[in-house]
Amino acid sequence: MRLNREKWKMSGLKRLGAVAPVHARDVRNSVWGLGFEKLDRNVFDPGKAYDKVAALGVKWIRIQSGWARTERSEGVYDFAWLDSIVDNLVSRGLVPWICLCYGNGIYDEAAAQVFGAVGCPPIHTEKQRRAWHDYVVATAARYRGRVPRFEIWNEPDGRWCWKHGVNGAETGEFTKATAAAVREGNPEAEVIGGVICCCDFGWLTDFLETGAAASLDAFSYHSYTPDERVGLGNFRRLRALVRRCNPEIAFIQGETGTQSREGGAGALREGAWTPERQAKFLARHLLVHFAQGVEINSYFSCLDMVEALNGKVGDRGSYLDYGFFGVLGAEFDAEGRSTGEYAPKLSYRTLQTLAAIFREECAVEPLPFRFITGLHSPRIMRHDDSGEELFTYGFRKPDGAGFVYWHPAELLTTAGYESTVSVEFAGVEGEPVLVDLLNGEIYALPPEMAETDGKGRCKFLHLPVRDYPLLLAFGNFTGEMEK
């Protein structure tokens, strides 16, 4: 992807190179993921996306099982479409995890009227429940050894995905039954539940009172909010409540993302989004959740595509509701299918940069630091920012350390925040560089900005501050660099 380096350069700093991308097959351990959803409704061509997704360096790919696409006659499963997706992902070093969904019109008259049978859980008759059980067992068994994790339904606390009326207790019982079916088909599989988007305590309490958390290995959640501070607060409250019922449960951030333009459909659609704001959103939100120790940290989504959550069978216009969440851009044909070259956006490079740096043995670890206040900064013609308002996270690798920071200015009301800050560290070693995490550019720090005593104590004067994450990296924290 070509970037306008003049636009993105850090004034006064010498560019050394850029973070080198990694391919998924060269990644051993990573929490980074990407959404590859909606192929149950056949809304894009995965063949044009596989190589570009693998070149991001993410590891986990969320796909949807598509019961209605797989079982078109009672008791007869045609997994060919899903086999192709799973095999193409695995062959490129990616690890798919499957969200088991949605309904099936051959067992449910209501589901037969909904495009993709979205939001029609098979819980109303014994025949529906038995058919779902058999399908889940067959799916888990078929992908044993290729798909290690199965997720139960999608956003059941949202009326678009539990259309007859959201009900935490109902979802809890459904979750327990589905978890048992997954393990019947594949005793080795990890089971993920929750998959919530609203963080409603009433719904969640009803869900947990069924004992559903005890049947799960991990609890997943979705986070759509312009302000990452809101998403962080929601997660911390959610984690505290769920772990009261299962102290050992892991957490997965299964969807967060935003649009790259105005006028889209789906979450956050009203905002004045641009490709630059989308990339900033991606970096800020994903790093916040990464720092909480989630096991998978997934961006939604790979590609611009129809939302297709409330479509009606036979009414094409009801599902031509385009969402522009993708790190790859698309055009659309008359049927609403994503077409074109699937071109990378700025957010593609941002995700690629995060995936390349924060992988393998990368641990979240606070670094000993303090902000230096009261220094006049020539760049902004006043004192440095105090640093108190910044988001800051420390990280360690066997051969380096990293310090990420940004100013959490409102993305939709500011054209871009720029300032400076001075900071002192102890216990860090190695030559420091500054990395722009939006585009992967790496910069040297001139002598007048960096002071060190050779004992792990150093000062950095008037470092640039932006409204997106910058990384101060020590040692070999950034990995390979390309010129």
C-alpha cells in the first residue's frame, strides 16, 4: 500500500524505515484477529481476500457457520462451501474460529422469511432444538483438528439477532445445550459464549443465573463506541460480573470497528467518518482491549459489505444496506455483493503494523516512567502537555520494551490533535526509536530529544503527541524494518 509520506512525516525527525509486515504463516503466537463474517449469506468473494488477509499478519479469523446454507434438506449437510473457506484460511497459516449461527427456514416459518435466517434461534419446538443439536455436532466433528474454537450465536442481546425478543435466561439455556453439542462433536474444542454487544446488566444477570458461564471456556463481547474509554469501562464491568460465576473464564474481543465514510449502515453509521478516522479508531480501540489480556482481539471487518441483518427474503432492497467497516474497500453489484479489487485502506496498514509488532512473546507490563512537567516546548510555543490525560501502556519482549501513548481526543469533533510531552524512564535498555502506529513509519530521535545515562535511565524531551497511538520502542521491540 502506498502512503503519502509527506502528509504523515514527523517534523524534525529522521525517517529510518518502516515496520516490516509479517505473513500469517510466519506468526506462531498472536491475539490479533479479523472478521470474515457473512459468507453464510454469500455476500463477497473470499478468493479475492485470502491472500490480502494473510499478508496482514493477523492470526485468528472469525467466520460464521451458516446453518441455512449448509442444511437445505432435512438431515442433509453440504459443507463444501465452508470446507473451502476453512481450508483456504488454514493453508495460509490463519486459524479460523466458527460462530455457530443462524436459523434455518426448513424448520422455522419465521426464519424462512428472513434473509440468511438471521436472528431466528431454533428454540421454539423440540424438532428445531434436535435439528440444531445434530447440526452443531456434525459441524464440530467435521472441523476437528482445523477449527479449535466454536462460538455460540452472534449478539443474542441485540434485537436484530434474537428477533422474537431478547431474553438472557432463554439465551443461557440455549448456550448450555449448544456447548454440550459442540463437545459431543469435538471434545477437544474450546467453547465461546456470550457474544454480547450491549452490556446490559439485566440481560447478563439473567444469562448468568442459568449457569451458562460454567459451560464456557471463554466469553466474547463486541465493542462499538466512538470513545475507547467507554468500551474499556464496559469490559471491566463485564469481566467482574462474569468472573463471579466462572473465575477461570477467558475473554475474547470478537468485534470492534467503525466506518471509513459517512452514509453507511450498521454500527456508528451516523458519524462523520473518514479513512483516517477509521484507522485511528482501529489503533486506539484494539490496543485498549489488547492491554486487557484478551485471548483474541478481532477487528470488524475484512471488507466493505452489506450489513444484511434485517433483510427479507424476496425483497432485495431490504438488505442493500452497505457497511464500510472493511480494512479492504469494495464496490457493489446490483445484488449487493462486494466487487472490485478489494483495495487496502489506511486501516489495513494500521492493523498490519500492530500485528507485526505486538506478537509472539509480547507481554503487557507497566514500565517505570514519569512525565516531566514545566518544560517549554518550542514546537507548540508553550509548556509540554502534562501527560495526565494520555492513554499509556507498557510492553516487554525478550529483546526489547515498548511504551505506547496517545491523547484520547474525540475523533469526530477534532481534525487531529498535535502536541508534545516529556517523559523519563528507568529500567529500559537499547537504542530508542519512535514508531507511528498508524502507518508503521520508524523515526530516529535526535540527540537533543534523548538523554541517557547508560544505566537504563533516560529522558525524552518534547516527544510528539497525537490523537492516535505512537510507540517509543527500545531494543528490538519493533522487529524487522524495511527501508
